[in-house]
Amino acid sequence: MQFQQITPKPDSANDSATSDISSVLWIMAFTAGAGISNVFYVQSMVDVIGTSLGMSPAALGLVPASTIGGYALGLFFLVPLGDRFDRRQLILLQLGAVVVSLLVMATAPNATILLLGGLAVGISASFTQQIPPFASSLASPATRGRVVGTVVSAIMLGILLARTVSGVTSEFFGWRTVFFAAAILMTLVGILVYWRLPSSRRTTDLPYSKLMGSLWPLVRDHAVLREAMLLQVLIFGAFNAFWATLPTLLEGEPYHLGSGVAGAFGIIGAVGAMAAAMAGQLSDKLGPRRVAALSAIAVLVSFGVLLLGKWWIVALIIGVATMDAGAQGSLVSNQTRSFALNPLAQNRINTLYTSSMFVGGALGSAGSTIVWVWGGWTGVMGFCAILSALACVVLMRRLPR
């Protein structure tokens, strides 16, 4: 079905149209959350998979890297196609590829096939980043923040539940069962998408080479996009620096809790998922840049609290909740104002914006490892605070008109 702009109707018809759009939004959110889960299932099963396939300890890191790396490739090379083709068709094609790739992983006889399957899963699962601009394009300017926030909340919950569900399922039924079950889930999602999602109109006729070539002009011409990308580099750099070193803190003095407890801290991420939806609603009321500023301040404050977590686990819990809420608020608010820049290039804008997050996350993780060697937990929290403080400084500047 072809989506058409909604025109004023009698009250009863308006209620029906609103209900229909709301149901489509929730289907989009479910699709995004279920889709992103495929990238993160392996993270809780690395040791089990390695033992089953006889992988060396040095090679274990390639298992999660294959899905994450594939996702990054799909994000950069496939997501821009949503401006050129019907997003619904692209999502259906990639869902089909996800199902096949998951079955390859489920039946992999050796590590090589598993890693190739993981790479394919990551590439095809990038359809999840077709959905935020898709949902944004269906929303009015007054509700864009709420709509984007709803989808981002689902994505964050998908990441959280993927690690939890795969860990429990693999323990009782084996790691291959996780991928078989995921393939069945993606098949059902495909049926739902085919049945309920509208088609989208393409916004450009550019051939692929020129479509990719148009990415740089978008960065060059939009100061708001440049600022949003820089903020995500800084905020998610700090965010990933924390999570990369938390297991090391918990394994040492005074906790001696083991790395498994670090995963349990991820449950607090549910707070962040709720914060994403709230940030979307606040962006509609206060303006997304104000919400981005409040979010950056929350992240900065959280690292002062987390510093005390070196001795006090309650400080870790409070700090994680605050940091995660701020990070997700920053993600939603900056994504909302980026989408508003050019309705004809929302997929390309999402590619640029989300790619900056990957860059920031990688730099933050690498930087925290170096800082830990000479500064320990105090040094890492200082590193995170500097990154988030720089984000606050960026937001204090007045953007050129």
C-alpha cells in the first residue's frame, strides 16, 4: 500500500487514521528491536561457541566482531538506498537475507562458516537503520521526536534482551537453538512487515555512485548535522569507554564479582530505553537542541557519581542509570533534529549520523584501555568526563544560520 499524506477528516475518521498510524509505528518499533537483536546474540555465547567449534582464545573476539563489522558495512553501503528505493521492499529483502544468514550460523560446521554467516547477519540486519528515517517520514514535525524516540527505545531494548535471552537459551538448549529461533522470529517479522507496513516514495533518482557521493555535501552544507555527529562521537565515546572497563573494575578490589555481573548491569539499560522515549517527547515540546544539552549535562554528572563506584556499588547503579538515560536522550534528540534538515535525504543523514556513533564508540573503547593502564578507574572516569564536558562546550556555541 502506498503511503499518502493524511488530510483533515471528520473526527471519527481522524480517530481511525490516528489508530492506524499508531499501529504501524509499533510494528516498526518491534521490527527494529527484533532486527538489531541479531547483531548482539553472539556476545553472550562467545565462550560456548568457541568451545563447541574448537576456536582458539585469540580467535574468540572475531565472533562478535563479525556481526558488528557486518552491521557497520550495511549501515554505510545499504542504508542510503532507502532514499532511492521503497524502504518496505528493502526491509523485506534484507529480512530474507537475515533468515538465510542465521540458518548458516545455526548449522555452521566450523569457525570459518560461522564467521562468514555472522558477517552476513550483520550486513543484512542493517535494515534496522532503515526504520528510524522511515518512521520520521510518516510523522508530522510536531510528533517527530516522539516517533523517533519510540523506535530508538525499541532498538535499545532489542540490544538488552538479545544478550539476556541468548545467554539463558544457550545455557539450557545450546547456542545453535538461539540462531534457529532467531530465524523463525525474523520470518514472522517479515510476514508482519509485508502485511502491515506502507510503501515509501523514493526521494531521489541518483544512481548509486552519485548517491554515495552526496554524503559529503550533506555534511558540508548542514552545521546542525556536523554538530550532531560530533556530539555522538563524544557522548558515545564516553559511554563505550565506561562499559569497556566496567568488567575489569568488578573483577578487582573491592568487589571480586566476576565479569558476569557486568552483564547484569546492562539490565539497568531499560532505564535508558525509557529515557529515549521521554527524550523524544521532550524534543517535541522543548526543542531537540535543549534536550541534547540536558542529556550531555546528565552524562557529565553521571561520571562524577560513577567515580565513587570504585568503592560503592550503589554509586555504580545510580551512575549507570543516569549515564544511560543521558546517552539515549542525546541519541534521540540529535537524531530528531538531523532528520528535520532534509526530508529528501533522511536515510543518508542517518548513515552519517549513526556512523559517527560507531567511530566514537570505537575510539572511546580503545582510549579507555590505554587510560586504564596508567590511571585505573579514576583515570577512565576522568577521560569520560572530559569527553562529555567537551560535548557540553559544543552545545554552548551558537550555530551559524
